[in-house]
Amino acid sequence: GIPNCMVIDSEEEEVKHRLISAFSGELIRFYYGSDLLGNEVGAAAKNVVGIAAGMLDGAGLSSLKGALMSRGTREVARLIHAMGGSELSAYGLCHLGDYEATVFSPYSHNRRFGQYFVEGKPFDKLAEGFSRWSHNRQFGESFIRGEQYTKLAEGYYTVRAMLFLGDKYGVELPICRAVYDILYEKANPSEVLQDLFARGLKGEFEK
């Protein structure tokens, strides 16, 4: 019974119309997307920002989430623009519009993953929390046994793709880089996060 808004995009206008017609109801309002590339990148990238948000929570730096939302959106917008999409898509429902669920919700896989990673909580404890409400019992039990808990967080894999795209299109992605360094390079989370938001003085909307 909770209302929400979503965007549906496709290269085929007929497909968009058919899907929106099929799924529309009283609770969910759908919007027609007009930038498939931007919506794809934005939707995937929000999971990386979700992990970063959880890391801030785990490091006791939740007050920086506002800056994370602002800078994260700018970072993704620059990448989308460089790839030939509309940077406005990053400010739409595919990315910024999903931050409430991804950055703040206790049920966000990516946010909780980032928090637990920084707090160093055992993998089985992470799995136990998810298995309570998982519709797939086998899925939940596999994580209780400690099997690849990173499968819970899409952003764990996405961040590698983001850095690849950033290098390919010459776009600096400091938030993605920070998440990558913590997850893959075993960098100190508190130091990396502090350094991330203490970068050189500059105008808010400069690159």
C-alpha cells in the first residue's frame, strides 16, 4: 500500500507504452524514459552510492550522506554525459530519485553491505538478517553458511564497471574510486572516506 514512482525506458516506443499500460495502477506512477543509456547507467550506479552510504553509516559519518548524494549525482551525471547520454537522467528516477531506498533504507542490500563491511560483522550475521524475509529459502540459507555474501550487493560488482567506464571516457569518479579501494584494495575505510570529503577546495559545481 505504499505509493511510488518509476521510470520505464526502451529504444522502442511501443514497448514503453505497452509496459506502462500493463503495470500502471493506483499506487505506482510510471514515467516514460527518453534516455536509455542514461537510465541504465544511473540505475546501476546508484548501488555503488548505496554501498558508500552504508560505509559512512558504519564509520560513524552519516552526516556526510547529504554531500554523498549531491556529489554522487554529479559524478554519475558527468559519466552519462561523456558516454553520449543526458546528464539530466542522473537527477531523475533512475538514480537520484531512488536514493531514499538505496541510501537510507534499512532494507537496502547495498547500504547494509557497506555498513557491515566497514563494521567487520561476520558474513553469517549479514545473511541471517536477510534470510528472515527472503522468499527464497535456499538463497537465504546459502548466505547463512557464509557463501559469497557479496552476491547480495549489486554495487560490489558495478563499481568495477564504473571505473572501467570512467577510464574509457576520461571521467574522474572519486566516490566510485573510494568504494573500489575499500572493497578491493583493502584500504582503510575511515581514512578513505575522510579523504574523499576533504579533497581540495573548489567551487561546488566544478569537476
